Amino acid sequence: MLAMAIDVATRRLVPLQRPRPRPGPREVLVRVRACGVCRTDLHIIDGELPRREPAAVPGHEVVGEVVALGEGARLFAAGQRVGIGWLGRSCGVCPFCATARENLCDAPLFTGYDRDGGYAAYCAADERFCFALPDGVDDLHAAPLLCAGLIGFRSWRLAGGRRPKRLGLWGFGAAAHIVCQLAVAQGQQVYAFTRPGDAAAQAFARALGASWAGASTEAPAGALDASVIFAPEGALVPAALAATRKGGVVVCGGIHMSAIPAFDYRLLWGERELRSVANLTRADGEAFFQLLREVPVHSQVQPFALPDANAALQALREGRLQGAAVLVP
């Protein structure tokens, strides 16, 4: 089968012919129909995250069809559509797993990082960490929901969920454009912050219902109740704190961020809260996909053929995407 694997020397993906994976105990073999391109994939390929499996096949926003079952697998049937996300397995016994915080597991496996992911024709996954997907979303538009959607949803909930009236989204990419739709549907006012000069992203945000859209160097009238930072720019942390009212919360929604510059304590004072999001739990996925049955979300996608994965990654790297890139084997 065709797979796009990481070449550590060039920090690019190279096409390889690999044997079709065999599903292990409690695993399913999935024929990949679509796989979203996530910024975490860039962090892995660019070496911004520690190398785990140097020649790994990336991809953790996988939509596909179950074609084979491993020993003991019983949650899905052959022919059923499933989604595969970032958290590929948790140990189930560490203190975090024992307290319903498997996203902080001490010995996790991550899809496309510790084990091969969905930049391939087939992908094997632990059935316990796969999701049944809503029927009303096709493969192409479902793919970004598996990470951009899930991490965005968890970030939104940690920022207060429906409670904040004025919600700031910093970095208007794949995750933010999904969260924007969820928040607007809940009656929240969304304030979208983009790279300076990115008029296209600002127009995109307004088209999705944002009350205000401007550069991250600008400030809308009035303080925000909460902010979520999706861009991996540490300099946005003090900016978001400055824009958020006393008692508000700023959530860093990415797995990697550049260094946060020193800032005056007055930006944090006033019982503002600064927190990060780490991975996700299966309960997040179940709650998110249930919410989507009540609040439909349309993910904006740009499809690429699987051999064009490097072009998709470069478009993401350069900020040339509105929404998400999706690879189609």
C-alpha cells in the first residue's frame, strides 16, 4: 500500500510502498477514505516535537471503513465508518487514567506519532479509541473534526463553554473556524484575531458569524470574557491576557507553542486564569459528536491527493488555507 512517511533528514514526507497493516488484539483495520492535515503533523515533521518514531506515517484525523477485525474486536463491524483521532491508546492504570483524565496518561500512544497514522491507504487502530461518526457529514468534511474539532471543543469547554458572552479566538484556522460556528450557534459573540494583514481570514471569520475580526495587534472595543489561542505563537499569550477581563480565562489550545515572552504581572492579576489543553479524552469525542447532532457544523476543506501531502503541509505552514487541508488516498 502507499504511505507517506517522514524523512528526518529533509523534514519532508516521502512515498513508500508498505505492507498492509495487520490489526492486533482489539484493533480494527481501516481503509482510509480521508485524513485531515493538522498543525501537530507539522510540529512532528519540523522537529518541534521530540522524535518518537522517526519514519512514522503521520495523520490523526482519519475517516475510513473497517475492513478487518483483530482478535477480540467487537465494537465495530466490517463496512462500518469510523474516525481515528490523536489519542491512540492510554494505559488505563496510571493515576490520570484512574481519575477520568486519560488525556494526561503517563504511557499513551498517539496516532501518527507513536504508531502509523492516516497518511496511507490503510491504518490500524485500537477500536476502543475509534469513534462512530454522525451520518450527516461526508468523509471529506468529517476528517477535520477528529482533531481540529475535538481539540477546539475541549478548548472551548475549558474556556467556559456556553458561559462567556464575548469569546476571543486567536489564530483563525482549522480549529477556530469550527469553534466559531459552535459558539455563534450558542449565542456567543466571537472576536477573531488573525495575522496582521490577513484580510481573507478576517472575511472568512465574519462570514461564519464572528462579531469582529481583525489583526492580533488590534483590540476590539470592550474586554473579552475568555480567549482561546490556537496559533502556536507565544507572543499571543500576553496579548490575549491584556484583552481579557478580570476573572476571565485564556486557554492555549495547541500541543506546541513558541516561547512566551516575559510580561507584567498586572496582565495576570485580577484572577485571570491561564491554562493549556493537553490531548483529549474519549468522553470529549462522545460529547462533541453528540453536540454536532444538535448543532450542525460545516468544516471548510481543501482536498489534496495523498501523494501531494507535502504541498498540503506547505500551504498550512504558510497560512494559505481557509479551514483545513484533507488528504484523499
